[in-house]
Amino acid sequence: MSSPIDNRPVILTGDRTTGPLHLGHYVGSLKNRVALQQSHRQFLLLADMQALTDNARDPDRIRRNVLEVAFDYLAVGIDPLATTICVQSALPALAELTVLYLNFVTVGRLERNPTIKTEIQLRGFERDIPAGFLCYPVAQAADITAFKATIVPVGEDQAPLIEQTNEIVRRLNRQVGRDVLPEAEAMIPTVGRLPGVDGKAKMSKSQGNAIPLSASPDDIRQAVRVMYTDPDHLRAADPGKVEGNVVFTYLDAFAEDKDFVEDLKAHYRRGGLGDMVVKRHLEDSLQALLAPIRERRARYAADPGYVLDVLRQGTATAKERTEATFAELRAALGLFTFT
């Protein structure tokens, strides 16, 4: 008997396997993934090949963190019965589609991509750019289209990558004279990018300004204590600035009682509220959020065989889907095949 047709919208999302995930990932995508996994057909990609684009000198780090990121997925509530979790490097159709798509985009267009330009500057590549890094938008287009995803949750800074994917889709569809591939829509989270605890624009594992989902109670306490506030708020009696104050940014993202946070802001602005009092409220919120995640993660980490089975089964499902897309596109383009 054939399986029932699944007409739910298709979501593709994922993470580079460069290290355990942190609160920025939780706010930016993980929370939404858990909320959407029943109403959508969701594929979650452990992007180990993408991680190699700027970590090729340390492939063992990428391999180790495949399981670490998988532990985080399951700990926050990703259900492997509802979401297909798969490993990018075990899906050969993604690499084959990337090579195919490289013929439909120019180097100049890749260099003009705002996301790539910014990342090149952040990493100090100048002109010594790894080719795999420059071509990352094409590889991402291959990932998205291989699953025929129509929704891709990304941060606002990643939206240009989705537009580049759709440019490739439109060019290929024109080439074959019909819509073989669907266009994708960027799903931008309502909460903006979470800054690092040091006040820098982006929370990042590599910059050491992140709070991992596996953080211990002491780690959380220390991270909150050193968190950037208002540098001009020297005494509790002084009026303080909320805008740009990382502690209040985190309270907006994580505190359950939003009215209480607004009262704190008003009190801080008029003066009479010390930074440590505000930080204690934030620490309470983060401890409450991360304690159950940390406990679940420890249970999964103690049973890696189960997690490997989840990845094995999910990757098999993903392989079937992505290879079907590549075969359909090969036939539509009229590429040579043996019969």
C-alpha cells in the first residue's frame, strides 16, 4: 500500500557542525523549529560539509560536533518522528547539484552577495578566500532545492542567500521550460539577532561571547555577571539607558513576564535600579530555561548509539528525497544517462 501524500509546506534548516549550539541559535531558529515541526514537513541538516568551507584544516572538529549538535537538537525538543535530521556529507546529491548550479551563476554575482561580503571581512580573508567559502551560496541553493523546500528559517542577514537561491531556481526553470524547482521564502524570526555577552553585534562560538545550551549554572551566572550594560550607568541612582543594553535585550528574548520587564525598563530609565538587580532577574530566567535542556542533553549524550540511529534513519530518508530531485533535474535538462 502506498504512503499517504504529505502536502505540508516543506522547511529546510540546519547548522554548521563547528561546536555545540548556543542561546543565539535557540532564539534565532531552534525555538521556531520545535513549534513548526508538526504543521510542516521539516528537514534538519547537520551541515558538516559547509563547516569545512572555513575549517578544512581541522576536519576532526567537524566530525566530533555532528553528534554534539544532534544532542542539542534533541535536547531542545526536536522530535525525530516529526523532523528528519540528516547529515549533509552523506547526501551525494547535494554535491552533484552544487556542481551543476555552479554553471548557472557567475563569480561576480557571488562576490556581490552581501552576506558573503560581510563574512569575508569578518574572517579577514581579503583575496585569500577559500573557493568553497565563496561558493557557499550555491551549495546552500543545492541544499534547499534538493529537498524542494519552500520555507527556509534564517536570520535577516542571511536573506540575500535565499534570494540567490531563487535566482538559480528561476534560471534553471527557464532553461527547461517548466517549474521543476520551487522558489523558497525566507522565514525571518521576530526576535532580532542576539548580541554577544560582550555587547558585540553577534553571539559567536568563535568569539567566545556565547552562552551554550549546555552551560552549567555557574557558567550562566558568570556570563550574566560580565554582561555588557550601560557604561554610563555608574551608580544605581543614575538614570540608565535600555537601548543597546545587552541585559535588557536578553530579558526581552527570554523573560516570561513581559510586563515585568517593561516595568524594569521604566525603573532603570528613571534611576534607582542597579545593574546587578537586573542581572539577577536575567540569570533566573536563563537558569529556568537551560536547566531542563541541559538535563535532557546529558541523557542523550549518555546514549550516543540511539542518536546515531536517529541520524542514520533520517539521512536514509533524506537521501531518497534528494536523489529523486537530482534525477528529475537531470532528465529535465536532457543530460546523458545510461539506459
